[in-house]
Amino acid sequence: MKVLETERLILRTLNEDDAEFYLRLVNQPSWLRFIGDRGIRTLEAAREALLNGPIAAQERYGFSFYMTELKDGAQPIGICGLIKRETLPDVDIGYAFLPEFWGNGYAYEAASAVLEHGRRTCGLQRIVAITAPDNHQSIKVLEKIGLKFEKMLQLKDDGSETKLFASQF
């Protein structure tokens, strides 16, 4: 189901048929480095991750990560959306794109639309984002959509720190 449309993109709810794309995305070196290894190595594991993650979140909260496709040809290029994490008090905006689509402004375009959707449609008063301190590309996008750095967080037991950004409406 289409949720958002921008000048060049369609953002729609994820479904089980997206498992092959999701499997490819979550095993990209950039995903593994900056987001983390989810241990998803098979099509069936990708299907399960979609069912228990974005698909369940959409049903529970009315928002989730969305498949982001090029409007011209419906080619999947990444995911972008909102997530309610147990480790954060606020709803989090996140995105990940296949490397061959980096540098074209798609993350900014999709994240801008999702941020506005969170504010207007979902009625959120505050949206946050987390990122690795050395994920400079992601930080640039977060700042460009208007989120401001707030503080460092320690969300994992390994002692690593994460940057927290936020936007208050």
C-alpha cells in the first residue's frame, strides 16, 4: 500500500514479497557496519524479519519502515520510515539505501517526507534518530532534514556510543 509519494519516490508498506530485497539490503557492508548484523542470511529469515518487524509495527502503531522505490519503474532502492524502539522514549526515523543509489538525494527526499508524515499524519510531537558517530553521510542527512544533535547514548552492552538527534514540533 502506498503511504507517501515525493517528486521521484514512492514509499509503501513492506510485505513478504520484499524479502529478497530486504535480505540484500541487511547484508550490505554499510548496513553491517553502521546498523548491525541481524543474522539474516536466508530468504525465510528475511521474510520472518519483515513479518515480525515492519509489518507488525505497521499494524500495531500505524507506521513502520517503508519500501522506498523509484517512481519511474518502481525499482526498490532502500527503506525509510519510523520505528518505536524499546530503547528510546521517542519514535525514531531511520533509513538505509543500497550503495548504488547513494549521492542522489534519495535519503533526504524520503526522510523529509517521512518526517512530515510523522508530524502531520501520525501526530508525533518529537522524532529522534540514532546513528554511529562516524556515519557522516547519515549525520548529514539528519541535519539537512532539521534534526539537531542532542547527546551521546550507550545503547549496547559493548560500551559503544551512539549519537542521538531530535526534532521537536
